[in-house]
Amino acid sequence: MKKIISIIMALAMLVTPVNITSVKADQIYNIEKSSQSQITKNKINQIISSQKADIRTGTVTIENKRLEAANIPGINYGTINQAAITLKKAMLVHQNTLYVFVKSKSSAADQIYYDIEDKALSVTDNPVEGDYMLWDISNRDVSYRAQKSNGYYLYQFLIKIKYFTTLEQRSLVDDKVNQIIEELGFTSETTDYEKVKAVYDYVCKHVTYAQSLDDEIVFTAYSALYNGEAVCQGYAQLIYRILKQLGISVRVIPGYGKDKTVRHGWNIVKLGDYYYNLDATWDSQLSQAGIRYRYFLKGDNFKDHTRDDQYKNSDFYRNYPMAASDYISDGQNEQSEKTKNSFFENQKTKIKNISKNKIKLKKIKGATGYKIQYSTNKKFKKKVRTIKTKKTTYKIKKLKKGKTYYIRYKAYRNSSEGQVSTDWSKIKKIKLKK
């Protein structure tokens, strides 16, 4: 789960300093060596580069400190999953400072922390976890100590977190959300569409856009509910909070607005099989001029909205299939081309059977055709032949008797966005008898 953030990583030197250099986010650092590097990684919530900014980009500083002893008495070094549970529990009670301890074969301390945080902030059915908790974090500093022992790295992460709201304010949000849901009068007969529309109408009617960013509270659902004003982060967090409690799948989406220079945030919600965009921030301002639903339940190609990269990659489309067009209440909705491509690419190929020179392939849904490769080199480095076919049963000609051949295939799909393919199947071996 990669989100929005600019991250400065300072690996404190154990011997002598070196110059700061720009490196890739997935680079592995050997913590036993002296190094000091800066990376940029998309992470979480805030940006405030100008008064027009709607969402803010916080900074995480991860600093390496010397660990004097590897096996400190009383410390239990656990897994990334265990550390994530500890971090989530701490964030739920707004703990400001905590330690987590991890034992790992990896020397990539920064990536280990990001994995911990991603798991802790993953979306659940709990309306105060996931994106709600994520967008309530103002900033956090992370320092770590590490020591290699018996083939493992022992990490002690010290995490300091600042939140936009207090626990009391979160409790007040809970009370207000319960009140709103009761006032809206939903019954067992109310459809998900009717729930989404009612919540959207309520937010657009009762929240105005905050003109000042002097107080960070405007980035929250609390401000939207109790001050009647917020920037887009607060609008989106409130939509998320209410719809989650109603059992509707929803996300907060960070990205850019009209000219792709100003940060912006909105939501996607699931109706039927697909997800749709909605932007209460912009519609609330238009509604004052009598214009309604311009940004309500829109398809994947959302005008004047550009999602951040991690919210439009193949993993995202697989988990959140986007509708091709705007919502149609009669149910005749179709998935977008990107969603179709994502699902296609992730289908598993399999050679079902090889008999002599006849090969039988697993049929892949939506395939335009198949590419079969065979070679006498098991790594397919030389003497590779590729055959295209639309059939799942194919007879390979010109195979020589007595020779061993290695065979694999993949499916491809021609789409409006270009040709996409599955991964290659597992390699099968065949040897024709003389």
C-alpha cells in the first residue's frame, strides 16, 4: 500500500560521513556500512506547498543509530505482522511514542518500516481504521537501531506520531456520525445507491470549503462536522467514515486537481460490482450555485482528477475494479478497460497436457490469442521459436526426434490501451522418441 509522502531517509554513519545522493526507493542498504542517503517514496497524507493545497504531505525521517548490544534482555523481536499489530493498536488510542521490535533477514530497514506501516494502515471493516486512521496522521518520525546477530538483523524502531485530532474529538465524530445515520432514516429496504446519495447530499449541504489553512483541524472530518468547514481531506475523510459505518466499500483517493499542480483528494465507492468516483468538495461548492452531481458517481475517466500512481496500477485495479462509465441505476454498468486489463494480466496460465508434439493450453478468459514458445535451451536464451494461435490445442511441427524441448505459453489481449499479456506459464519439457 503505497501512498503520498515525501520521505527523507538519513542513515546515520557508523564510521565516516559521505555525501547525500539520490537513490531508488527499493534499493537495499547495508546497515553495517557507513551511508547517508535521501529517497523519495510515495507514502501518506499531507501537502502544504501553497494556500491552494487541499491535502498535505507529511515527512517521515528514518534515522539509524548505533546499537550497542544485539540481545537486550527483555526484548522480544517479532515479525513484521506482529509489529504492525502493535503499531495499529497504538494509533487507535493515539499513542504518540512507541517501540516495535523486528527480527528479519533483510538489511533494508526503510522497507521493513514501510511494510509495518502499510499493514497497520490497511483497510478493514472498522470505520476508524484504514484510510480514516491514515488521514488523521499529521506526521511521524522514525528512528531505528540495528544489529546483526546469527544471520538476522534485529531492529528496534522508535516511532513518534502526531495526530490531527484528539481522542475526544474522534469520539465526538463517532457520536455525530451515529446521529446523522439515524436522521437519514435508513431501513432494510434502503439500497446502497440511496445510502451513498443521502450521505453525499448531507455532506455537500452542511460543509463548506475552508478558506484558511492556519489551523490543521480543517484537514479532518471533525472540522467538517463541528466547524462546518474543511478542505478536501476533511470532506473525503468524512465520506469515508460514514459510508464505512454503513457497510459500503469506500476509499480516500489522493491525487491532483484540474491543472495537475494542486493536490486534491476525493473518494471512490463500490456500487454493484464496480467502483465509482465522487468528489463532495467540488460538488458542495457548485451546489451553492444550483449545480448538483457534476462529480457524483463518475467512471474511471474522472474529468479534472488524476489519481496518484499507486492508485492506478494493476494491483489497484484488481482490488478496486473501476466502472468504465458513470453510474447507471438500472445496473447496466461495465468495468473500465484498465480494470479488464488488470484482471486479464493476473490470470494464471497452465499447460494442461503435452502428448508427443501436441500441446493443450488452459483457456484464458478474454484472450485475443496465445503465444507459444519452445526452445532446446531451458532458459530460452537461444534458438527460441514463437508461435501465435487462437486455439487452446496446438500441434507443434518440425520438432526433431531425440531432442529435448522446453515449452511455455502466455495469453495476450488487444485492448484500446494496447496489447497486454499474462505471465508466462510454467515450463514443460518434452522429448520425442526416435
